[in-house]
Amino acid sequence: MSLPRPSPIAVGQSEFSHEERTLLLQLAHDSILSALENHEVSLDPPSPHLAEPRGAFTSLYLNGELRGCVGYVLPVSSVYRAVIDTARAAAFEDARFYPVTIEEARQLKIELSILSPPLPISAEEVEVGRHGLLISLAGQRGLLLPQVPAERNWDRITFLQQTCRKAGLPPDAWQRGALIEAFTAEVFGEK
């Protein structure tokens, strides 16, 4: 099943300037092309803000359809480095798709989701359209970004159930001891 490409939205307050957003989107493109053309991109963040550790997801779209999506939930590296790594992984390592070709790389539209750290939350506090969810139980973990339930018109209960399913858990695991964590994301991309 192909999903329509979501329109770029910003969830929560805007932390990144227009210039930083433009630079991060270009960085994602450059990192994919550099892997295909066998050259390097600079690994040095151009500002202290982009050197801050953050979780990030990169979603790739080709002709309006999802072509790859990979990310880090936890802040394992600078936002700058996370964009480089997740863009390459979305292009070449998402097991749902074959690796992006050079011809496709030049046509990709990119959407970035820069995450806040996940924090425990009660099910009643979850807000559709504001929170992304991470649900964990017995070594299994599932994540859905904040834009997913809004795009699919899910209510809070459906959002919790679908995040459990993503973790490979029963849909009611959120009511039976699973850890529920929420995060926000600044989501931006190309039209």
C-alpha cells in the first residue's frame, strides 16, 4: 500500500530557523548523493545549535509515495550528524524498500522530524497531533511520530493501540503494564 506524501507541518513550537531547516534538508540530500557518488560531506555542525544531541527521523518520498523512513528515537548524536546518518539509512537500509538509485536520489522529497527526548506519560495525557509515542514492554518497542495519527484521523485510543501493534504487542498492552513515553517533534520538509 502506498501512502500519500504528507504536507510539511510543524508540530509544537518552531525551534529551528528557516535557514537551519533549509541547511538540514540540503544536508539530507547531500548525504544521500555523497554515498552514491563516493564523496564525503562535512561531519562538523556549522553551529552550536545543530551540534546539540537530538533524535531525528528522515522520511523520503518519490513521486508522492514513501520511499524510506529511518530514525533515531534517542539523542545518540548531534542533530547535524543524525540527519546525515538517518538520510543515508532511509535511502539504503530501510528493509521495506530496495536501495535508492542515483536517478531516484535527484528526485527525492525529504521530510525531517527532529525529536525531543521521550518522557513517561499517562495514557490520559496523550494528545493526538502533539505527541509522538514510544511504547515498550518485555523488550519490544514501537514508535509512531506525532504526524501519523493526525494524518490518519485516529483518536487517542487508536493511536495507543496502533503504537502497541507497531511494537508487536497486543493492542491493549498500553493498559496492561507497557511503558508509554511521549515526545514532540519539529517536522518540516519539501513540498
